[in-house]
Amino acid sequence: MVIMIKLCRRGAPGLTMLVVLSMPGVATGAAWDITPTLRLRESYTDNMNLAPPDQARGQFITEVAPGVLVSTDGPRLQLTLAYTLQQVAYTRRPDRRNQQLDANGHAALLADWLFLDARAGISQQNVSAFGPQLIDPALSNRNSSTVRTQSISPYLRHYFRGLATAVLRYDYQHAASGGLLDVRSRAASLQLTGDNGGRGANWDLSLQRTQMDDAALAPVTLSNAALTLSYPLNSSVALFATAGYEKQDYHSASAQPQGRFGTLGGVWTPSPRTRVSASIGHRFFGQTYALDASYRLRSMFWTLSYNEDITTTHGEFFSVRPDALSDFLWDLWATRIPDPQLRLKTIQVFLAISQMLGKDGNVNFFSHRYYLQKQGQLSGVYSTARSALAVHLSRTDRSGQTTNAIDSVLLGPDQLSLTDHTRQTSLQIGWNWRMSARGGLNVGASHARARSLTTGREDRNSALTLSLTRQLSSRVSASADLRHVRHTSSAGGAYRENGVGASLIVSF
């Protein structure tokens, strides 16, 4: 607990409050699992700075990374926290220190009334989708930066029998990265969901107002009001319609960001294993489409999604990654890997192998602009008794809605039009083979393309990784890995990088 409080004092007020709430009273009856860890790693790269071949320099890297894993899953408090302090020593350059933090918590302060959600993170991120791309935090280039995120969201929720379920929420978010980004948002929302007893038509009313404070811009206010009506035609088909009004006062370079909007759609659920939701609508920027589909068998799971929305770099950092694939693997591997901690670690390694360039394969590049983002994703996993194969295909289009002049500090005056309209596509494949009860093989491959549709620049990034893992004892595991990375660009600066390493992880 002392470790958690020290971490929270270093920039995670949301987690600080959760730690306070986890004291006796809130955490009554909860079992805590606090596991200190130590990772030792020795590796070699033949291109430390991800530079062109004539400038590539090899280097040995030594890492010492103490950390802590904290979790509890009680009736009134759920918390998971993973923190690592990475001390990196190089043979030809000064030592460096990195931090990684991934923490999520939920607390029920007053049963059926008052709740609290909190998140915090520290990670190394690529600044631009163009140029060298960092996939190993031990390496270094000018296109990466440490991002710190934190959010805290207290809310009131209560069920009024025969009327509605009401949720009144306040949400504070902060994302910062040195002098490149510093964005805060404060949002208040009210959601009312009608109580129809599970029969006939139902309704949902949503009201939201958000204040965005970007250190590089004037404050922006975003307001939204929407009413949704739904009606089940039968046990497997339901229709819904949404009407509302939105107003966003950022200075748009095209359509005024406000006006009425509407959506028509339906949900088809022919079985508990299959679900398809689709809609078509209209907003101030034009016609919109959305799709969310999933299909599940005993050993296979697929998801397909498409959405269109106005977004920002800050907003994408706080978007919640779907966890359907990890939930599927958690249930599927319950008998194969009965140890919960080992199973969770295996799933995390497996998904990390197949998703090396970001949560969806594409780069959430730094910008102070507002974008119209159109994103489609296809994800699937197929598992047998001893192996699993995951595939992820993604395409993301972004069109700038505000002037590019506000990104002059990030891009430079001669590159301002680079991100006016971008298209990123990526394909990621991961394969896991459980060779024995204690050992496994992971293979990952990815290929991503980033294209500026305004300037014509195109960058391609490919990566191939292979790792062997071995559980030496209940508290000690070892791994060895190989990596090959290629980068090409129509603007020059192509490079290759090869790496090899070995790690030892001890849990205390």
C-alpha cells in the first residue's frame, strides 16, 4: 500500500483517491494481491537510433526494472495496477530511466448511489505516424515521447423503479507529454434510461457538457443532447432512432460544428453467440455510418466495427480498448492455464506480440487539432488445445477540422499540411504455441502504412518478432527474443533494425 501511495503522489490523483477509498470500509472483505517484481534484461541492437544504414550504430543495452503488481476484486472495490521503473544502461551513451504505469479502479462508495472510476497511465508513444517508429522503449529516437494520462470520474447512479435508471457523472481527464501536449477536460453528464420492465419500447436521454483546456489553444466547450427510442420487433431484432442537438465552439475550417443530428439503426441477435448492430445518420459534417458485430464459437471469436466521429489526440488516449478478445482467451484458457496470474501474463504477452504499433495498429499522432476520424477494425482469434492465432486489420482516416497552423511547434512550418488528411492501415498477426506446461513460443508480424493524402508522403513499417518463454519456477520466468524491423518512406530516411535479447523476471 505504501508503494501505491508513493506512485499516486507522482501524478495520478485519481489513483490517490482510490487508495484512500481502499482503506477499511470500502475494501471490506476484499483480498489484496500485491506482488513486487524484478525484470533483468540484456539485449543488443544493431541500430540504436533507428537511423539510415550509413548512420546505424550497434549497442548493448542492460535493463534493471523493478515493479509492482497490485490487484483486488472485492464487492465494493476493484483495482488493478502495474508499475515498472526501468533503468537502462547503454555502452555508448548516457543511462536513461523510463516509467510504465497502467492502473484502473472502480469503487462503490455508497451502495446503489455513489461510485468512482479512476485511471492512470505512463507510457512511451510515437509522436508522429511519419518517420521512425518506436516499438521497444529501450531504444531512442526523436519521434517518441513519454505520455502521462490520468482520469477520475465520480458519479451518482440510482434505479427508480418503474421510471428510469439515472446516472449523473463528473469526469476529469489530463494528458501531458513534456512541452508537446498538455490537455485537460472537465465534463458533466446526465443519462436517464427508461424502465419498461423488459417489455416493449424504451427510451434513453443523454445530456453532456465538456470544457476542453489545451495549453496551446483557447478553451473549447462541447455540448450535446440526445434522445434515443428503441423498439423490439421480436426476440432477435430491435430498431432504434436517435435525435439530438450538438454544439462545439472550436474554430472550424469547414462546416460550423453545431446543429441537429439523427440516427436510424437496428440490432440483430440471432443467438447468444452472434450480434450485429448497424446504423446510418447525419451530423453537421455529413452522413455517418456505424457498425458493431461479433461472432463467437467455442474456439473462435471475431469482431468487426466501424465508426465516424470528431476526435482529438487527447480523446484517443482515453478511448477504452475493447477487451472482448482478452475476455475470450481468459475463459478459453481457464483449464489450459489454471493459474490466474500466469494466464493473465500469457494473454498480455500474446496480445502485445500481435499489436506492436498501438492499440489498433495505427499511431495516435500528436496534434492540437480536431479531426473527423473514420475507423474500421476487424479482429479475430482462433485457438486449439495448444496454440492460438490472432489477426487484427485496421484502417483509420483523419481529416483536419481546424487550421494546421496550431501544430507549427510539433511539425515545423514546412510540414503543416502533412496531417491535413491522413490514412493509416495496418495488419497484425500473432501466433502462440504452448510447447509444454511451462514453455511457449510467440511469433508476431505487423505491417503498417501511413499516408498523407495532401502531400503524397507515404511511410511503411514492418516488424517481425519471435520470443521463447519458460516458467522456471512459480516465481521465476525467463524469455529470449529476436526482432527485425524495416522502415521505408517516400521522404527518405529508410532504415532496418535487428535486435536480440534475454530476460529474467522474478516475482517476490
